[in-house]
Amino acid sequence: MVKNKKRLRRLLLKVSRYYMFNSRAEAFAQITHDRRSVRAFTKQQASPELLKTVFSLAQRAPSNCNTQPWQTAVVTGDRCRKLSGLFREQLDNNLYQMDFPYTGQYQGAYRDRQVSAASELYSAMGIDRADKAARHEAFLRNFDFFGAPHAAFLFLPENFGLREATDLGMYAQNLMLSLTAHGLVSCPQTALGFACDTVRQELQIDSSMRLLFGISFGYEDKQHPANNCRTPRAEIDECVQFFN
Ligand SMILES: Cc1cc2nc3c(=O)[nH]c(=O)nc-3n(C[C@H](O)[C@H](O)[C@H](O)COP(=O)(O)O)c2cc1C
């Protein structure tokens, strides 16, 4: 009788561990698949409490020697709109300033993937690839944060290099998954680093902090066609080799 009870308890434990593991794995798969770059937002702002929760989880990202080199500036509401106006003024006059040079020139498979992602986006928005003016207008939406009520600017302290920049990447992904898990959406944007001096000046950020990229975030505008875009991924054997 006692033996049977013990056996039953062990079995129940095994079953509950199995389900607990699977539900965690399922939750992870769901959040990972749900995260995507969203390029139109409603005006609704996330509460300060929610932002604190989301950013606290992002803080759990791993980093070289646990240096946690990310310095994040989060802007909201009117501050976004003000920055957006300043960006447009500068970019209209072709005054780009970047801490990290970017050309966006890729070759081979990388170029193919770039073209395929762009064509997914433009076709979702009903923009012909040959229509340069419409594509430029779509590009300029970057500098209005795609209408998002919040954005995070990610800075790397000077003298830190590629190795520490990877820490910012891990932090950024943690942040975007955390946003997704809490019902928010985001778009990482190299473009938000194209006026780095302006951002530093407006937010009074020390000149020793270098702007790598930004992330617009908020609640999804589900009516906007840009958000119907789904980017494909390469098969894993194109990117991963398993060795025995
Ligand atoms: C660091 C980084 C910078 C990016 N910069 C931009 C950007 O400036 N503008 C933009 O519209 N999308 C930008 N993206 C979004 C990518 O185009 C997008 O992640 C990619 O096409 C895959 O699509 P998904 O995020 O929807 O899965 C950036 C993504 C990353 C990771």
C-alpha cells in the first residue's frame, strides 16, 4: 500500500515535470515566433510599472565578464515627437551623424536575404520596388519611430568594441522578447543611430557614450499594412553545422 503510494507520487511528479517543461518550451517558442519587427504603433503608452518590469527582465542578459555595458535611454510621448522633428530637419539636409559607420551593402546569400526581407515589407505596404519615392517615404518613417510612443536608444561606452557590442545585441533581444511577452511590440532600428549627436544633445548624454541603435516600441497598430509583413528565415543547415 505504502509502496504503491510512493510509486504514484513519483509518477505524478514525473508527469507534472513533463508538462511544466513542455509548457515552458511552448511559451518560449510562442514568444520567439511572435516577436517580429512592427512598423506602425497606436498612441497608447505602456505604464511606467510595465516598463520597469520589461526593462528589469532585459537586464538579465548575459555579457562579457558581466560588464553589462548597455546604457539605455528610454524616451516617451512628446520627447519622441520632438526628436522626430529634429531628425527630419537634419536628414532633409543630408546631415547624417553615425558613431558606427553603416553602408548596408551586402553580397551573395546575405544580399538575397536583404532583398527578400525588403520585398516582403514593400509588398505588404503595396509599394512597387521600382517606386523609389514611395520607398524613400517608407524609409523616412524610421525617423518618426513608426509612430511609436516609446523608443530605447542603446549606447556603448567608448573604448568598448565588437565583443561588447554583442552584449548589447543580447540585451536588445532580451528586451524585445520581454516586450513581446508583455503584449507589446517593437522594431530594432539602425536608422535611430543616424543622428547620434542630436540624440546625445537632446538627452544630455555624455559624449563618451556611442549610439549603436535604437528600438521603437509600444502597442501594435493592427490596421497598418506594414504589419502584415512576415520575414522568412534560412534553413538551419545554411547557418549551423553540427559536429560529432
Ligand atoms: C540591429 C538591427 C537593426 C535594424 N534596423 C532596422 C531599421 O533601421 N529599420 C527597419 O525598418 N528595420 C530594421 N531592422 C529590422 C530588420 O529588418 C528585421 O529584424 C529583419 O528583417 C527580420 O524581420 P523580423 O524582425 O520581423 O523577424 C533592424 C534589425 C536589427 C536586429
